Amino acid sequence: MLLHDYELRISLPVCNPSARTIIANAELSDDVSEVLPYLNAQLKGVNFDSEGSILRFSHDGRTFTVYRDRVMIGKAADAGEARDAMDWLKSFINATYDRRQSIEPSYRKGVELKPLQVYKLLPGTNCKECGEATCFAFAARLLKEDIDVTACRPLFTDEYQEKREKLLALLRETGRL
């Protein structure tokens, strides 16, 4: 067993206190950096920074950013859901660590999205329906996970179906959905 315990702290997103989801921060009892390349090999849509020992991915509708000594979980509805997500991650970390002899570690970086890449797949109308002044500002907040893609209402109309499908696929590929 690599990870023995964690301490969970819950907070609302700073930029949007009325958000429907919370952010959970878990302080880890153990350094998990050793297992990150093995997790990277096991998961899809991962963004991995081996130099900084940071692994980012999505699972079951939540986003996880795993550092050597802490984890951030986004898109959890409440503390119970965050705890369930962290319990899953703890089990996954320990199971992967136990099987590491049979797993080829991966140091691939994955795809790091830039706001301009996302912006190009948005309607580009600057309609402000999402609460942002521009579509580019929306793209930047989306990548920071301060806002959900569904906040862009025009994107979910028939007119922008092609852009929507491409954006959702890109967000899935990069572990953001």
C-alpha cells in the first residue's frame, strides 16, 4: 500500500460562489509521485507533467489533479461525492502501485489545451449568456474549470452542432470532461 490516508477539505469555486459544484482538496499522508507514471499508463485522456509530478484526468464526471502530496477534485456535487471520488482514487492508486511490476510506466505528456484552441470551437458571438464578456474569456475559464461548458447555451443549439461535437471530443481527450 502506497497511500494510507488523506484529509479532505471542501470549498466553493472562488470565482463563482454560486456554482453547483464544489472543489475538494485532499492532503495526502504519503508521497505518491512514484506511482504517477503507472497511473498515466492506465488512464486515458491524461495530462502528465513528469517534471512537476502532476497528473490530471477526468473520471466519472469529475476532474482530478494529482500532485505528489495532494489531490484537487473538481465537479463534485457535495462533500459526500468528493469523499467517494477520493476513496476511489485512493483504491486506484494503491491497486496500481501493487501491480506496478506488470505495468509499463508512461511518461507521455498528453495534450495541453490553450484558450485559443477552445475559442475556435465556440460560437464566437460574444453573447455574454454564459456570464463572460467574450467567448475567449469563457474559453480561459473553461480550461481553469471555473465554468462548465454547458454555460455556453448557443453551443448547444443545432447551429453549432459540429463545433460542439469537436469541442466535447477535445475536452474528453484531454481529461476535462
